[in-house]
Amino acid sequence: MTRRSLGQIPGMRPEIESLVAELLQHWSQPGASLTARQRTALVDVVRTAQMAPVLPPWESPRDHAGLLPADLSIDDALVDAAWKITMHPGTLTREWYATVLANGVEPSTYVELVGVVSMANALEHLCNAVGSFAPSLLTPNDGPTGGSTVSGRISSHWVPTIESDLPNVRTALSVSPGEMAMQGNLLDAFYVPGGALALDLDAKVWSLERTQLELVAARVSTLNECFY
């Protein structure tokens, strides 16, 4: 199959093209805890994982010489977390999360990592589904980290979150406002705009009715062993 850019795919909505450009810019900037080079390196880990032979969930990609560049600008704890979230989401447990923290990763850093990795996976799956090549990452901005974070508490998530009337899945990244905002933009473009969730299920949002969208979403969630 000949791969094309997303802009060359017939019927590709402009909202998605704009979102992809926004994602690339978002990853190229320093976050609250991770540098821009670390953020783009996480995206590279996701892309490598999706193309590599499937490793058992207990193996690290670092144990396989040549699978990842030796000079990748993130440490093994972040590499392993990104790989496992990408390849074995159904094996994630609270106990595993505790080992990530024990390896020196702060909860807010983990939340930022989850934001980058989950959205990178969404983009890669889209590109694979429509026959597009993955867009090139932008040159990382070498500025310092220090984006905003907020204090949260452990409630219905493993990670600290802020109190909110939003569904749990919408608040999972809430201690990292930059990632939470980008997640909202991605959901608006890839799924339905936030306000459309209040519409009747027989309303047509994009080219599909809500019932059709929810059927696809439920099927994908089942295949990915999603908690929700």
C-alpha cells in the first residue's frame, strides 16, 4: 500500500489536520516536567513499539540491542513505561504504577508521560488505519521545563487528580493542565466536540450518527481492554 500524508487522504476532515499540526507543536515544546527532547523521544518510543516485534510484557526494549537508539534522551523508567502503555495496556496495574514511582518518576511526570504517549498512540493508529505515513516531528525547543501543574489528591484514579464534575476519563490528566487541554482538543477532533455529548444519540455529528460512533468506540475500547 502506498502511504500518503494525512492531507492527501480523501475525506480527511480539516479539524483532524489542524489537530495533528497542533499535536506536533505541542510535543516540540517543554512540558511541566519533561523537556521537549524527552517528549519527542517518547513519541519515537511509541512509533518504534508499534512497528517492532511484540515483546512479552515483562521484557524491556532496552534488553534488545538496536531496538531503540542508545542516545535516546529519556531514562529506562520512562522508556519502559511508554512501551508498556503502548503495547500491553491490559497488563497495567496499581502495583506496576508503584514500581514506576519507585524508579524515581514523580506522579506529575507520569501523568505528563501518559498524556504524550496516549495521544501519540491515537495519531499512529489513525495513520495506520487510513494508510498515511506518520508526520515528521518538529525540532524540539530546548527551553526549560516549568509548565503549570496543580495539586491533586488520590481518589478514583491511581494518580492524583483535581475535583471535577467531568467524567473520570476526562480528569485523569488534570494535574497536568497542558496535557488535559490537549486531550480535550484531540477528543473534539477525533471523537465529538464536547458540547455534542449532550445531544441525542440519533444526532449526526460528523459523517456518522452518535450511535455508530459509540459502537466503534465500544469495540475499540474492548479490543484495547480499556478500564472504562
